[in-house]
Amino acid sequence: MKILVTGYQGFVGKNLSTVLREKGHEVLGVGRSDSVESLKQKLEGVDFVCHLAAANRPDDKADFLRINRDFTADLMKTMSGLGLKVPVLFSSSTQALVNNEYGASKLKAEQKIIEHSNETSNKVYILRLPNLFGKWCKPFYNSVVATWCQLLSTGSEIQFDDPSKELSLMYIDDVVQFFVDIIDGKYQESKDPYLTVPSVTKATLGELSSILKSFSEGLSTHVPKVSDKLTKNLYSTYCSYQNPETLTKDLVSHADPRGVFMEVFREIDGSQVSISTSKVGVDRGSHYHHSKCEKFVVLRGKARVRFRKIDEDKVFIHELDASNPQIITIPPGYTHDIANISDEEMILLIWANENFNAKGDDTHAKDVHED
């Protein structure tokens, strides 16, 4: 499909154009440097028009009407002059319902789109989008999330007056998928040009601040609670604003004669991923936990894992080999040990449902073969 995208170099346009090309579509971008003649040439033979170009915070307030209303009118007029019968998707804003210069100009642009549809019977889709966030959004412009991510990535403080102020938010990938579904014809025909925007999330400035600050406190080793969609998407956005030269961090190693233990990831909900090494013949463990549950995977070498319920005699023995990867779960209340039975250093991947505590508050010594 041949798709024309106005504002293709902007936040939404860049993300949408990238995905459309990934799906095999031909994308023709229109920017502010395009002349009327250039616009005509690019419109010829297109199958769909995505009109995303807009002025949000222009230096000259006259650009609100010149770009948002007048360019929309010119685009519709050019399409009509070419006799172009193709659908038009228009990216509007919830600000169209607000009494300000930007909102008024977007409302006037909507009216130009609807007039075009009435005159030509072209199908139009108008989407009033809320506050958007995601990768490639320009900071210090019209996105608080982008601005705060940029500030936190440089160690700067974020400031706001009213932590209870609520925002309606939509993640860029959800926006793009919504647009792609419309282009692919997945929305039923309707006389109403306005489509209900899905995947909108509510959050206060205080909540956003708290979530984003939690990322800045441990970018490399801390991972978010990805079951929460807003947190997951904010984390992806936050990471996109980091300086590529500062994305590495040394792991903290706890070494002793047996080998090394390293914390790799700590999840916000309390679970943890670690790696341990064991020298040849080394036996680790001989303890149990009341609450902690662990899972082991041998990444290199071979291991013998033994465990038994602390009030029973039966011992369970499993051998794990990196050449045949397996995962073993150690439940609470089972004393256990793990021995390196290979002729090389063993590397073990460990998951636990709580963070490592060097004081060992829930680690209790007890041999697997005590009696």
C-alpha cells in the first residue's frame, strides 16, 4: 500500500512511518519544506493519507492557524483537485475541546476534514489523542514524560506544583497500532468520523514522578514490575532517553574461596536474578528458607542438587548439565545443597522470589545429610 504521511519527521510520524515500512508499505513523507507542487506529486497514486502534521508550541502564534487549519485545508483542496478517493486519518487532540489557541486551531482543522468528507464522500477518521509518550518524543516541548525522562537521565531534578493533577496518557506503540489497524481496515464503517481512542491510562503527576524516579535510582540492576502496563511503557520510554555511553554498570561481586556470587537484576516487586560460580568440587548451600523460593539453571558445567524436607529423611537428588538445560525449583522448608561435579568452573543462574540479604535473615544452616 502507498501511504502519504504528513509530519513524518515528528514524534508520531516517525514512529508510524517506521512501522509501516516494516510491514512492507511504501511511505511518502510530507514536511513543511514541501511545496504545493511537491504535495501534488506525492499524492498521486496513494492509497491512504495519514495527516499528522501540526504546530503545538510555535514561536509565532499565527502558525497555529497557518499550519493546523490552513495546511489541512490546502491538503484537502489538493486531494479534491486530483479527484483522489482515499481514506484520510487525522491526528487531532483532546485540546480541540479546550478554549485555547492550539485547541481552536485543531478544531478548525477537524472541520476542514469533515467538509472534505461531505463534499467528496471520502472516508475520514478523526482521532482526538491525549498526552502521548514514548521513544523519540521531543523533551521540553509538549510532553511532561519526555521532559522528565530527559532531566532524570542527566541527574537533574524534576519540579511540579500539583502532584494530584491527573493526565490522560497514551503510549506511542498503542497509538501506532491503532493507526495501523485503521489503515488495515479493521474498524467497521461508520458515519461518525470520530473514533474512540483506546488504551488511555490515567495518572497523576505525583504518580508519574514516583515511577520515573524509581527508574533513575537503579537503571542497570533494577527492573520494573512489567505486569503493570503503564510502568512497563514508562520504563521503555525512560531507557530511550539514556546516554548510550553510560548504559553499562559494574556488578557487585561477593567472592570467597568457593567462587563468586553476583546480583544481576532486582525487580521492584522484590524478586531477583543472580549468577554464582563454583570451583571444581565445591559444594554450596546446606541451608533452607522459610519463605524464599529459588530456581536454578546450570549455564556451564554439571551440578548435583540434593534437597530434603527438614522434618523428613528422604533425600531427593537431581543432576543438572549445561549441555541439556533444565530448571529446578527449591521450595521453602527444604534444606538443599548444590555441588560442582564437573571438571571446570560451574556457572549457575539463580532466580529467587526475594532480594538477596547479606545478613541471611531467612537462611538457616542445616545439612542435607545431617543425621
